Amino acid sequence: MAEFRSNNVEEYFKGKTILVTGATGFLAKTSNPHVAIQRLHNEVFGKELFNIQRDKWGEKFSSFLSEKVVAVAGDVSLHNFGIKDQTLIQNMLQDIEIIVHSAATTKWDERYDVAMNMNTMGAYNTLNFAKMCPTIQVFLHVSTAFVCGERKGLIPEEPFQMGQTLKGSSKLDINLEKKLIEQKLSELHAQNANEETITSIMTELGTTRANLHGWQDTYALTKAMGEMIVTNMKGNIPLIITRPSGILGTHSKPFPGWIEGVRTIDFVFVEYFKGEITSFVGDPNITMDLIPADMVANSMIVALMKSRLKRIINIYRPYFTEPEIIFDDKNTEKLRMTIKGVDNVNREFNFDPKSIDWKDYLMNVHFPGLLQYAMQPKM
Ligand SMILES: NC(=O)c1ccc[n+]([C@@H]2O[C@H](COP(=O)([O-])OP(=O)(O)OC[C@H]3O[C@@H](n4cnc5c(N)ncnc54)[C@H](OP(=O)(O)O)[C@@H]3O)[C@@H](O)[C@H]2O)c1
């Protein structure tokens, strides 16, 4: 059984090229890469979250980051993230080995067209990008526990089937949902509706479609459709789907309590701290589904490695566990016999496995060779 050791983690990620969509907030709506780099430094590495790393690296922090991290301005709702620079695209395709797809709109009552583009088509476009990366090893899709919809009781940890609906018998057809959005937008534009009206109607459309199919809101429906896409269109790419519940501040890493902005359930707590809410309707015995941010990140890191280990185990298990196989080698033996009497040829072109001391060969020749020649660190 494969085991994790703490240095497995470092070893696994060492030298790997990882594309993280959205998690850093640098992808943005702009196509200006300088703005993306500035945002990366201000909005991510400038935060208290990186204080420990900043202290550790001192003056070299910036150059360390520039060496390790590249900011790419892109929009997941577009093919190839809307990146026009073909050299950049080719370099990304060539280098990327792991994709963590986290970009999303997390607004529960988002406009249907916006949420469809970001959460559903974002997953589609990012997966298609992964399929074009020749050295892709794993695709980690960040979903949400609340794709469970309005179901009650034990929610199985199972992937969605394409077209699965949580209510009624009609299938959930993603293409039909996209057509409905396009039709509604065309109608509204034909009526010269203003932006406020469009937003209000598209928001309502999302909620209606979500409720029709058994989801509580547009966010959950479009995230569920994103899952359907990655699960059913992944081809040969190893896929991990993570479904965090409500994410809170860090539990311990890099230090306890770090959080960015007020989000999800924290709105209620903040209003209570401010004294705006003094009581709240709720069942005191309820189990709240919450998780600290660093635990979500930790589970993602371990899952990325486990994927890899499981794949290796599945591929190689038959070679280590199947009952002994005896290969007929009559023809090879005949060939060997042809050189048996010819002394120098027999020595120089020996291919008789019985002449090998296998323990000695493995311990003193093969394994040292593997370490020396095959496990050189990647430059
Ligand atoms: N927060 C939670 O409690 C929670 C719970 C469960 C699951 N999740 C999932 O975790 C992931 C991250 O959530 P979060 O709370 O960290 O979200 P967040 O703070 O709102 O960040 C979303 C990120 O996605 C980027 N993004 C949005 N639209 C994009 C687009 N069209 N193209 C490229 N990037 C885009 C944003 O970039 P900009 O800054 O440029 O807008 C931002 O970096 C999401 O997939 C979410 O569904 C979150």
C-alpha cells in the first residue's frame, strides 16, 4: 500500500507547472498582462497570508515569486481563456501538467447568462484547454457541496450524470438552457430593455430554471452543470472534483484566522458583531456545513497526489499481484542455441536471463542506475 510521507508532497510538486484559474484573483476581466501582474502582487502576495513567506525570503521574496509564478490575464468563459498571444498559449499548452480550476462566480443569485458563462462554460473551456496539454496529469475541479440541491438526508459522494435533474422526470439539457438564455437576451435586446431590466430578468430566469430542476439557486445549478461537463467529457484525463461546504478563515496554516472579505455565512456573524442583528431564526441543534480555507487547500493538495498514486497502483497492480505467468520462449531459446557454440558471440551478445544473478542485478545495478540516470531533478 502506498504511503504518504511529508516530503512526498514537496517532491510531487517540485518543478511542476500548475495552472490555477481564479483562486488568486488575478485572471480578471482585463486583457492587459501588466494589470494582471500588478493584481497578483497587490491582491495575492501582498496579503497578510504571505507574511511568513515574505519574512522567510526577505528581500528575495519578489524575485522568488517572479521565478515561480506567472500571471496570465484570461477569461474562463472564452475558448483558450480569450488569450490572443499564440506564443503564450503554445507555451502554456506545452508546459502545464496540473490544472486547478477554481474560477467562478460565487454569487448565489447571479444572472443566469453570467453564471452559465463562468461556472458551466468556464468548466467546459478549462477542460478543453486541459485536453490540449500533451503532458497534463490531473484536472482538479473546485465545485461546491451545495450542488446537492434541495435534496435531504445523506448526499452520496457521486458524480453527476450528464442531463441529471434533481426534480421531475425531464432531463436537464445544458444546450437547451443555453438556448433559453440566448432567446431571452435577444428578446430583451429587441425590446431595447435597459441594463437594469436585463439584469433583473436574467437573474429571475436563473432562479426559475434552478428551482425547476431541484436546485436552490442559480449558483448551485450552474456549478452542478459544470460538474456534469467535466465528469462526462474528461476523456482520459484523471479528474478530481472537490466539493467544499461554506469556506471560513484559516484554521492554522499559514496562521490561524486569515480570511479575505466577508462572505457566505459570515454576513450574519458580522451583522451580529455590529449589533445590527441581535437574534436570528434557526435551529440550535442544526449541524452547520463549514470548513476552514486551509483545510480545503490541504485536501486538494493531498487529493492531487492520491490521484497520481492511485493511477500508478491501478496500472501496475496486475504486474505485482496476478498469479505467476509462464511465457513460452521456445523460439527465443532456439535463437540462443544458434550462438551457444560460438564462444565470443555468445559472450558478447548474451541474452540468457538464467545467467543473471537477479538479486545482485536489481540491488547493485538496476536500482542504482534508476537513481542515477532516471531520477535526475527536472531542470
Ligand atoms: N467561498 C466559499 O465558501 C466556497 C464554498 C464552496 C465552494 N467554493 C468554490 O471555490 C472556488 C473559489 O471560490 P472563492 O470563494 O474563492 O471565490 P471568489 O473569491 O469570488 O474568487 C473567484 C475567482 O474567480 C475569478 N473569476 C471570476 N470570473 C472569472 C472569469 N470569467 N475568468 C477568469 N476568472 C474569473 C475571480 O477573478 P476576479 O478577481 O478577477 O474577479 C476570482 O479570482 C469557486 O469555484 C467556488 O464555487 C467556494
